Amino acid sequence: MGLLVSLVDATSIDRNTKKILRQFAEKIEYLETKQVTKDEFRELKEAQQRTEERLDKLIERVDALAQAQQKTEIEIRMLTMKVKDLDRKFDELSSQVGGLSHTIGYTLENETIRALPGLLSEEGLVCGKLTRKWIKLPLREGKYKWEEINIYGECHRGNEELLIIGESKAQFGQKAAKEFLKKIKKMRKMMKKELFAIVIAHSIHPEAEEIFKAEEIKYYTSIELMG
């Protein structure tokens, strides 16, 4: 009950008049209440409008981010395609280089097989036919692997029979020298004849030369071979 209705109730007037005034007072108070509700509604509407404005700005930012992400994804796809293309070209180049390396290697082997008997004769060795050969090298537990020998053949020095085991490469570094030495040690365990190990290369690193000298492995460069 509002103040206006209380005042009407407090007046000393006849009952019928008081009833009419009371109804009028209640209606006024009701209208005032409705006015407050409208004010609150207006405030809510204004707040909603501000919220919608902020939401519109947020949507614009999200759209901008989505466009930027789409652009980035397109750039990433293009970059991925370029990387794949580079990988393909690298594989092609590696294949070409590998083929060239094999060509150089086989060319050197062929020249070595033709020229080596003359060089070895200076060492007192008389050689038969030299060739390439695949040899089965034993591994652990009865397993084995096939190893290609670039230069293979029999020779003798006086009454001593020897087996020529050689390898030719474009370049011989320390790693290649150690791998060849490992192969020779395995073959010495399985071969009945004495091995005469020999290496031929266009270029031999000083560290590889030290290994060959220490293990008494004969080595030649391609210049010596052709000269």
C-alpha cells in the first residue's frame, strides 16, 4: 500500500467518497509503478543496443581473423606444394648424381682392370684375368650377405699364390678406408689364399693414406694408373 492510499484512509470522510478516492489513489500508484517499469525497460533496451554494437564489432573482428586464417591456409598450401616440388627435383637430382657417380665408378674400375696388371708387375706380381665378383660374407648365426668386389683375380709372386682384392672409388676418405679395411679383415678369415689388397681412386685423403700404409694396403691414384 502506497503513501497516497494511506492518506486517503486517514481522512475523515464518508465511506462512499473514501472508497472512490481510494480507488483513484490506487490507480495513480499503479500508473507510477508502470512508469518505473518503462524507465527500467528503456535502460535495458539501451544496454541491449550497446551489447549488440559490441557484438557487431566482435563479429567484424572474427570475420577479419577468418579471412586472415584463410589467406594463411592458402599460403601454407602453396608453400607445401613448393616444398613437394623441391623434394621431387632433389630426388631427380640425387638420382642423376647417383647415376653419374656409378658411371664414374664403373669407368674407373674398367680402366683399373685394364691397367692394373702392368702396375702390379712392378711389384713382382704376375696376374691372371681381373674382374668384378660377388662374394658371400658370413655374418652371425649362419647368416650372410653378398659383397661386391670391384677388382678380383688371382696372381702369384714366385711360388707364392695370392688373391687380388681391390676397390676403386672416385674419392677415398677416412670412413671409406675403414670400411674397406673391415671388409678385408673378414675376407682374410674366410679365404685360403693370402690376400693382396689394393685401392684405386681419383683422390685419396691423407687420413685414408695413413690407414692404408699402416695396414700395408697398396693404393694408387687414377693419375698413376693412367701414367
